[in-house]
Amino acid sequence: MNALFARIVVIVSGAAILVVETLSTRLVAPYVGLTIESTTAVIGVALAGIAAGASLGGRWSDVLPPRRVAAGALAVGGLGVLVVRPLIRLLGPGLGPGPYAAVVLVAVSTLVSVTALAMVTPAVTRASLSSVDGSGAVIGRLSAAGTLGSLAGVFLTGFVLVSLLPTTAILLATAGACLALAAVTATVRTRTAVAGVAVATAVAGALLVVVPGRCDVDTVYYCARVETEPGDPNTRILVLDDLRHSAVDLSDPTRLQFAYTQRFADAIDSAFPGRGALQTVHLGGGGFTMPRWLAATRPGSTSTVLEVDAGVVELARRELDVDSIPGTSVQIGDARTSLASVPTASADVVVGDAFGERSVPWHLATAEFMGDVNRVLRIDGVFVLNVIDHQPWHLLAAEMATVASRFPHVALLVRPDQLAPGGGGNAVIVASDRPLDATAMAAHAAAHGEPNSVLGDDDARSFAAGAQVLTDDWAPVDQLRG
């Protein structure tokens, strides 16, 4: 096999494997969540496929013409790339969230394509060897080419392609490259083989386009959509992957429908009685519920929103009229790195509502980050943090302990029934350098139907007693979540 052509084939097959691996993390998220377990499942299945493909490709190339093995592997791999997304969309709803479901869904959808594409390098290497002399150089050269292809696949996909093209287009282009190389690599092209591959390509391509998914838009991080609440035409729900993140009443921005947003409001109104304007920073944008509420209830307020996903912001602008919210500015970027550039003592309120699947992203949950939140707040400022957890509440307790390690005054807003056996859901942590008015927060909570839902400083610290403070060195938020 020509040396240059051999390198091209190996580079493309290596790149295709990493395109599939990178995209599958995003594709399975609407069904099994975006957690460390789902990411681990993707990496583990890919490594298993690469190992199996390397073994099979080498073995079959010793008993069959190696160019034929390479061509067949490219064809199967290309067809497999086309059906990754349809398989996930068809099987995902029946599997549900969880680590085992993630392994099954990733394996069923990607293992065949990754295994087939991993067969290409040993087959091409075998086809390039004419004798034992110089075989080391050939093997090393093609191994390096495959690695370069993998690097190109992961960096191009993660840094460039997902922000420029829909997932469908990326998969189509990847599959097309593999199938085109399969045709060129094949030494014999019978009418039956050509027709079979053509039909399979047409069917798989149609499935890729036709099988419906859950998204209005595939953003860099999420499968995102906006739904109209049944029976309430003015209410829009922002859904990211499989979680309802925000509710917005377009006709009444003061109406807070999710309990945790009402708790945010209770904490803010208790800390700052009256209707004076506030300077606020929001970690996560979502549906921009709180900036909208602040603009309506405290005219003149400013909201600086730190949102990592530009696609979510564009969807909110298009569907939720975010650009009409007075005093609101958006900074696209990770909340931790973006917060580092916010001036010291510049905010009255910091609102923590950033999520990766159902957990606060680990690097936004640590004591080091809480220290930076405290830096940004004025001496009388207040931090409110939304946490999702369930019995036995290990994550909430750890996050409560972590916040308390950086703020002298804390409170916890959560209904008694949530803390009862089998309970769970959203809880809100409140923290400040000044004493918090738990009585005022309790009165606000009781007024909208959540009596006895405020744990003051002593009770909040008691709830967190013995819990590990999360740090940049140790923050297993996904494993702690109930």
C-alpha cells in the first residue's frame, strides 16, 4: 500500500473514533445525564472497542487480504457512525438515568463503529509491510499517524466543530469520509458489495436525520429545548438534557413557579427589605428567571450573568425574550474563571444556579470557589445556592459544610417533607458575612405555603455536622448525590 495513502487512511480512522467518542458524551446526556459516570462509560467503551478492534484487525489481516479487511472495517465503521445517534434516541428513553444505563447505551450505540474503525490501523500496517526489514519504522510511522488522527478528531470536535455544525452534520461528514476511503481502499468492488453498502448508507443516513430527539437545539453542552407549560400558555420551561431547569411566566416576571427560585427571592427580600436596586452576579443563566424577577421587583438592579453555554443564551434570547430584561449583561464562559475577573466587593447578591446534569459542577462546589464568591460580595452581601439532592443528603450536607467554612453566617431553606425518609429535591443554602434574619425568611416561606422550612445558623451547621468540606483536591459531587 502506498505510504502516503496508508497514513491518510489511518489518520481518518483514528479521527473518526474520537469524533464518535466526543459526541457520544453529549448524545447520551439527555437520557442518562451528564455525570462523571456517563463520561467514564464513554471512555471505557471506547477503550474496549479500540482493544477489540486492534486484536481483530491484526488477526483477520493474517488470514485475509489486509486491504480488504481495512476496506470492510472502514465501511462498517462509517455505517456505524451513521446509526450512533438513532440508536441512542431509540433506546435512551427506555433505559433512564444511571451509570449502568450509561454503559449499556454507549456500548450499544458506539461499540461496533469504534471496534471496526480500530481494525483499520493493524490492517493497513499489515498491508504496508513487504518484509520484516524496516517493519519497525512502518509500524511506528502508522501508529504515530493514528495517534495524530485521534488528536485531530478530539480537538477539532471539542474546540471547533460542535460550535460550528449540528451534531447530525458532524456525524454525516465523519461517516462520509470513512465510506469514501472504504471505496478507494477496496481492491475488488463487486456490484453486490457496492449496492449493499449504498443501500445501508441510505437507510442509516435517513435514520440519522429522521429519528426524532428531545432537543430544539444541540448546544455545546446540552440538548436544550423550551416547552410551553400545559394549560398555561404564558409559561415557558427550559429543559436541558432531561432536567427542567427554569420556569418563566412571560406575562408576569414576578411569578416564581419553581420552589427554589421563590426561596432565592425570600432570602434576598429578607436580607434587603424594601425595593431598592441591587447589584447581582448569577452563576448560570438558564432561563434568566431571577434577573427577570429582580428587574421587575427592584427597578434599577443590575444582573451580570456568567453562563458557560452560548447556545443556551441564544435559545433563551429567541424563546424567552432575554434581551428585554433591563440591566442584564451576559458573559460567556465558565463561572469559576469568569468570577475571578469580577471586582472585589462589587455585588450585593451572588446567585448560584449552575448545574452539570443534577449536580453543582464540582469546581463550583469547593471551598476555594466559595472563597472567591465571598471576595466578590460586599460586607453585607448574600450568597444563595441551589443544590439538588436526596436522602441521605450527603451532597447537601457536604456543600453546607463547605459554604460554612468560608462564611460566618449560614441558613438552609428546605421543606420538612423533603428531609423526611424518601424525600429529596431542591434545597437552597444562604450565606453571608453578616447575621441572617432567619425569622424574616421563615415568615416569607410561610406566606407562600412552606412553613417550618428555614434552618437557621445553628440548625444548618448541625445538619452538616461531620460532613466533609469539599476542596479542589476532593469534590466527588456526583458520588455524594443521593
